[in-house]
Amino acid sequence: MKPQDPLNKLDGVGPGRESALAGLGLYTVEDLLFHMPTRYEDRRRAVPIADLVPDESAVVFGTVRSLSVRRAAGRNLHIATFEVEDDFSAVSVVLFGGFRSFYSLKDGVRIALCGRPDVKGASLEFQSPDYALLKRGSSEMPPGFDRILPIYPTVKGLPRRWLANLIFSCVTSPDLLPEDPIPEDILARRGLVSLRDALRGVHAPDVPEDVRRSMARLAYGELYEIQKKIFAARAARERTSALQLAHGADMAERFERSLPFELTESQRRAIGEICRDMAGCRPMSRLLHGDVGSGKTAAALSAAAMCAGAGAQTAILVPTTVLSAQFFSEASKYLAPVGIACSELRGGMGARERKDLLLRLADGKIDVIVGTHAMLEDDVVFKSLGLVVIDEQHRFGVRQRERIAGRSEGVHVLMMSATPIPRTLCMALYGDVDTSEIRGGPSCRKPVVTKVLSDNYVGDLYKFIASRVQAGCGCYWVCPLIGGDCGQECDDRSSVLSRASDIEKNIPGVKVERMYGSMKPDEKRSVMERFSSGESGILVSTTVIEVGVDVERAGVMVIESASSFGLSQLHQLRGRVGRGSRAGVCILLDGARNIKNSPRLRIMTDTCDGFLIAEEDLRLRGAGDVAGTRQHGLLNLRFADFPRDSALLEAAREDAGAQAAPGTAAGRS
């Protein structure tokens, strides 16, 4: 039997159990072998009953006393209650099962129990523990009971013990274990166990160290396969000819001279790297990431200017209508003075307006087009697409990115992220692309002052906001939920609709706007226009304003239930204020208990460095949450974890690079 064979070929797996296994996503023997335990119970040593700790797994020996078995009312189920006592103490036990399952239980028999005792009145009680009867006079564990037992996630209809036994039978059957895809010389050099030994060590460990060694091997294997694909993708790209745009460099320089501000040194370095790629004979595939407000948009527009100067078109793909309007406004303002034509493709455009825009795009009369997912439609045709810019690229799937970039041969691709990405994640996620980063921001911009505030003082906060709005500042108030008629469960403090109503009652005379993702695009556009112009003073919103929104008059950011957000997201929201010449203020608002128990919030008051914050966020929350990859499927790691496995990633990258085709250099990024 092969690991890919269906589970119904295994003994004891009938249709009912097969269906239950499918509920866990387990269809083949290989799925079963890679179904990882969530925790382990170490049953190798028993403790005295007097040493039991509530909700802490333990093994005890004792003698059954006061056994009583009764039938549950109206159910084909029996309940056994008894006490187990040793030489010094006793503990209560409750078991559930069929009558025959308690046939061997009698007063006076010796028993071994394993489970987590609960507090019941003034004593402790085991509910449904694992148990085994002991031989008369014996204090030794019964065979198979005295081991480190894996505890697996399961579903209804799939007994935990049955699942554990099934996996154990697979992992102890050599014919069912898969071949190792990693060469033996690599395993020996890295001091790693084989895949078969790793699976045995995870599912049937003899000592805790077996689990650690085995998980390290599985994590390395996962990272090694990812890096092999990365090197293969890079090699394929280097075999492709690009649309060369070197003769557009003069237009890029003209664009940069026309800007009403000075580019920072970090911006100039990133632009230089991008332009060198676009002048080359291979398609650019580059990630540009940097801190909030560091000037990534200007770098992207410089690349678009170079593309236009070479007679080619640029498509800028953004994830939201709010960000699309913002990006189009910036592009028009800075590209139009040098004669570059920009347009925006919006969802919900009138049929005639859309048709006219697409005709001009196909005729080459539009140099730069900005849009959301509407740009992925089949009727969007370019005359000569040379550059694709994907803003907030983690919000788009791989196929979506490939769909827009595949409209023409040799298209250059620039991906952008407003969240600084730690080096480890860059290697794991973007090892097949080159990276540029922009650190810092314009020298004229002052750091945002950040304060943590208990919601007990929200009245004082209202007074502060009222004074700032009267002085001409705009205020964002971000809530985690919409609330009200939108059908989301929330309390009054944390919903957009309830908080906006409360602000209107407490700050009369100030126009308060509401905004959230499910609003129509034109409604959101109108809300932002009124807030930007100063017609409204306070914008209560969900995190739809998290990225890309640039309103110079916005001076105050309040983030409700702040401890529920990740550090990188808090930093992004904070970056929406202080974008003019005045310093912004960010208030992290939460309950007093949450503030006290959240040292993460203090990190926000200590630094405004997005790269440091991203590293700390990675340490605290893990790779999937930080990079947005868990939601968007870019890095669905099962075994590896960052930053814990950073050294394994370095090793996997080096080894995969050495195995790659000639000309693919390990470590190049």
C-alpha cells in the first residue's frame, strides 16, 4: 500500500469512519501520517493522588472503591461513578459508556488513570479519563499505557483513542511510510533524521526529545520544498526575455525633477534598483516594501514614468476603491505635468464610460491606468503593457497577480507592501523576487505621538478631539466592527454605528461620517472627499482606511479595542495621521484590564520604526498573521514557524540553491 492510497483500504475504516475522517481533511494514508498532534500526555510516571493539580494532565495508580453504575435517563448510555484511592488520598471518577464497557470494573481492583482532574466542590474529579486495569499486586503500567501519548484534533463521530490507534498502526507499519524526498547527504550534513524516523518520532515518541528532532525535520522539509519552487520560478523567469525600457529613463528623470518635494536617499536607492531592472533583458520581479509614509507611491510613479517614456503602458492594481481613488489622485497630480495620461477603472462605472475608457486603453491613449479587481476582467486590453504595479500585493491571490501580469510577454512586475516585511518572511515568501526597501520618511514629517488610554476616560478624550477639530484637524476613529443593522455582534463601545452616534451626542456641532467595507464604492468615495475637504470633522470607520489613505489635515487617530489588533496593523492605522507639517496624535483606546495585560501596546508608544514593529509582531503572532498570508494563502505552513525556524530556513535555502539549475544562486534576493 502507498501513502496516497485511500483510507478505506485500512482495517477498521468503514464508510462511517471514512466520512468522519474526511471531516478532518483526511482522505489518504499520507494525510493521516501528517495529521499532527496538538499536544502530548506523558504517561511514563505516575504521581500520588495528593499531588494532583486541577486541569493538569497526570497518571495515578489506585484501588477502585464505592463503584456505582447506572443508566442515563432515556439514553442507551451508562454512567459509572467510583473513587480511586492510594495509600494517602482519593479522587472521584466518572466514566461514560455501554454497560459491557464496565464489566471488568469492580471494587478492589487496581487501576491506572490518565486525564485532567477538575475541581468538584472541595475535591477533585476525573471525567472520562483513559484507564487500564492492573494485575493484582502490580504497580507497573500495562503495556502500551506507559508512553508519551499524542493527542490529536478530532471531530464528532471519531473517538480520539480510535484515531490515535489508527495513526499508531500506520506509523509502525514500514510499508505505509513514504520515501524521503530529501537526499541522504543533505540530511547527514544538517544532522536531521529521515522522514520515516520523523513520522515515528512525532506519533510514537519514546522521549520528549524525539518530538523536537522530528518536528525540526518536518519543518526543514517543508521549507526545503518551498525554496525548491522559488529557485525554479526564478530560473524560469531568467529564461524569459523582457520588454526593455532603457530609453524611458529620461522621462523618469524628468518626472523626478518635476516633483514639488525632494526624494529621500532611501527613495532614490529603491528607484535606482527598479529602473536598472526595467532596463535589463529579463522581466523585473521586485518587491518594494517600507514604512508608513516612506514614499513608495513616488517610487512606483517614477517606474511608471520610465515605462511611459519608452512608449509602454502601466497597470496599477490596488485592493480597494478607497485606495484606488487615492492612488489615481496622486498619479494624476504628479504625472500629468510631464504629459503622462492617467485614468481610473472603477467597478460600477456606466457602460458607455467604461467602453470609452477601454477603447482609449486599447488604442494606447492611456499611459497609466489605476484600478481594483475590475482590471482583471477579460475585456481589459492593453496596446503595449510594460509594467504592472501591484499595491498591497498580499491582498491578491497568486492567480490574480499572474492574470494581470500575463497580458503581455516580458512584462515587468513591481509588488508593493505598506507593511515592512521581516527578512525571514522575505526569504520564505519572496525568495524568487528581488527586494527593495524604503526606510524612514520625509524629514519634514514629525513622528506621531502615541498614547494608551483606558476607555474610562472617553469623556476627556471627546473634549480633546473637539478642541482639535475646532483647530482644523480631522479625526479618524477606528472600530473593529460595524454593528447596528449590519448584523454583527458587538457592544456599544466597539461598533462604528454606535460609536458615531455617541460622538454626535457628546460633540455637538461637528459633522461625523461613517464608513465601512460593505458600503457602495461611490458612497465611500463621497465620504472621503467630504472628510478630505474639511466638510466633516470626524470619520468613524472600520479598518477600511488602514492603508494608502492620505489626508493631510487628519491629525488624530483613535483606535478602539486596540489590544485586539496586531502591532503592524496598529502601526498602519497610526500612519494615517501626521502626514502634513503638524505632528499627529494616536490614541490606543481599550478597557483598563486589557491595557494592563497587553505589553504589546507599550511597544507602540516606544517606537515608530515599522521594521522593528514588524519583527516584534512576527515574534508575537507568527508569520501568517503578520504578512496577511494566513488569510490569503501565501504561506500556509504546517510545521515551520517563524522566527523560531529562521536558521532552518537559511539551511533549506542554501541546500535548495545548491540543487538548483546552474546559474541560480542561493541567497540572491
